Amino acid sequence: MNPRAETPFHFFSRLTLTALTGKRASTLQEMTDVLRTAPDTVVYQHTHRYLFQHQFLTPEPPNDFAYWAHHMLGDERIGERLAAVDTIRFNTLSDLRTALIEAIEKNSSRDTLDRKVPEGKDFHFMSAVRFSVPTEHRASTLSEFRDGLKRVAISSLYLHVFEARLRPPLGRNDFSLWFEKELKLPALAEKVAALDPYTQTLEGLRMKILHLVDEELSHAEA
């Protein structure tokens, strides 16, 4: 049996434009000061956008703040603390912002906070302007979903799996929600939700989801 959804799944893709904010930091103290009042679009740009651009890095990739602290400021310890902040484990950008600030403040002395980077190595804060663009791929059944998932770009996968966690219901990806709500396949939904994105690239994640879908389809045909 291959259940048919009342509401088809429509695959979207993510486009992001980068805008300069005019804000910069030459010390960790300045970085935390700007972060406290920066809009969520800035937090997104330097964490989720970085994660997508460098998604081929496994295991867990860092973020722009971690890279700057380690390679520009020369503070390996703070860089490691910032890299250890699990970008996609947070359901709101506000909570992620708080974790980043705490990673700096709880592991820094006054001298560390005030130490400046060499000239020309300032951290430039940028903002992400995001657009969701519909693709031609829709699915009403699990088989159709499989065909669509094979064809969409990885930016679509990123949008529906990673960014979806920032939208209500918080912490859930779009695929699992659709499997559970529309196809009444809660077991498949849980398996997809349980996949660890840190152990694979986005292409690897696509293959894992396809494998789970194939298993479900084979059980339905048995």
C-alpha cells in the first residue's frame, strides 16, 4: 500500500544574498558587544550559512566566529569552544546567539577579551537575506517523494532538513512532519528525524533518507 497525501509535499530551494552591516570587531569583547544586538539574520549568516557553504566538512563543521577566533585572533582555545557550539541543535537563533556569547565569555580572561587581531584581520559582520523558491517537484505518495528527493539540489535538502528546525513546530524537519501528518508513517518520520547530520555530508544525508524511504516502500509492497 502506498498512501496518498491530501496535501502534496512541495520541494522548495533556498537562495541567500549576503549584505554588509558595517559592523566589525577587532577583539572578542567587540564581537560579543555586536552579537548582543545584531539581528537574527546576522547570526544566521555566520552560523547556518557557513554550515551550508562548508557542508562537505565532516565531522561537525565550525562557524565564522570559530574560524576567526582560531585563525585570525590566534586563540585556538576560544576557537574550539565556539566550534563546539552545535549550530543546528538550537531551535531559535536567539538561543544560538546566547550560546555563542557564553562560549566566549565563560572561557576568556579580561586580557583575552581585549586582545586585538592584526591590522586588516577584523571580523566583518554580514547579514543573510533569504528567499525560498518553489521547485517543479511535488509529491503525493512516498514513491513520488523519493523521485523528487533524488532530483532536487542540496540547497533544497538543507532548507527542508536544517532550516525547518527554526520554524514552528520548532525542532522538526519538513520531511518528518509530512511523513507523519500526511502519509501516516510515524516510524519513518522518527527514523529520518533521528539521522545525525554531523556524520555525513548533505549528499550523504540524502542517500540515508532515500535508503529509509526504500525500506518503507519495500515493506509496503511485501
